[in-house]
Amino acid sequence: MSLWIWLLIACVLAYAWKLVGYFVPAKFLADPRASRIAGTMTIGLLASLTVVNAVASGQSLAADARLGALAAAAVALAFRAPFLVVVIAGAGTAALLRLLGWN
């Protein structure tokens, strides 16, 4: 099968999964455990997406300025900086590292 077929299958499955959400009973959604699990899964998915985008380049691993930017953002978060400061720290670190030649 071609890549386009797989892409269309993935789109249909994602849309179908979203439609299944409408059939979940309201009683299940009112349960505090379901809400806690959904929140935890969201954090885990976002963290894994961030890490994959920071260390992957195509189908190989890459150690470039994105790692430094991620580290700088993590440090800013550890110091409880506002979100805008975290973003600026990450972007500034990436720009500085790329200026120094770490691509």
C-alpha cells in the first residue's frame, strides 16, 4: 500500500475514535478518577511529544540546539518562571547555540 492509503486510514481511524467519545456515558465522565486519568494522560502525551520533537530528526536521533533549548526551558520551569519567559529562554538558548555552531 502507498503512504497515502495509510494516511487516509489513519485519518478515518482518528475521526472514528473521536466519534466514539460521544457514546461514553455521562456517568463515566462524572467520575473523578476518569478526570484525573484524562489529565495525567494529556500531560504524558505532551511530554513525550516534546521529547520526540527535541531529539528526533527524521528516523534518527539528533543532538542539536533543540536539546539545549529544552534544557533551558526545563530550568526556567523549575524556577517557576512565567510561560512567556520559558518560551523566550528556550528560543534564546536555541538561537545562541545555533550561532555558536551547534546544529
